[in-house]
Amino acid sequence: EVEAGFRHLRWDAPPTLETWWREVAETRRRGWAVDAGNYIAGVTVVAAPIRHSDNRFSHALVAIGVGAAIRDGLTALRQDLVVGARTLSHRLGRES
């Protein structure tokens, strides 16, 4: 089911399904995700999960920008997104 959905996405530079699964696992481990131009060429997307009190994923706090411009501040942006997502999760009754 996931593979079928993955295959229907329109990527500018699609990773292999295996690479994507590795990135998903890494995202779960570190608590944030980044896509640097795969989905939309020249665009970097950074996201952190927001969870409900039952620990299920409900939303994401996301920042999107032109690749080079956003990459310069990526570390600080990532940290701010993680803190913001945790704050929102806490307000929903679940610390992420």
C-alpha cells in the first residue's frame, strides 16, 4: 500500500523506494525531516512532527524555502522547528 502511494507521487528527482525507507527510518530516529530538492527541484523542505496525546502523528510543522537560502540556516531552523513541534504537541497533551 505504501509502495503504491509512493509510486504515484510526482517527484522532480525521486529517490528509490529503498532510499526513501532509509530516510523515513532516519527521520523517526532524529525527530525531523529534510528534503533538499527531491520533491520539488531547488526547494528545501524541513519538517518536525506534531503528535496527539495518544502518540499518533497528526500534523507537521514545516518550513519551505529556496534551496541555497534555507540551507545556510538549516541547523537553527531545524532546531526551531523541533522545539515548536514539541510545544504544539505538548499543547495537544503529548510531548513529542
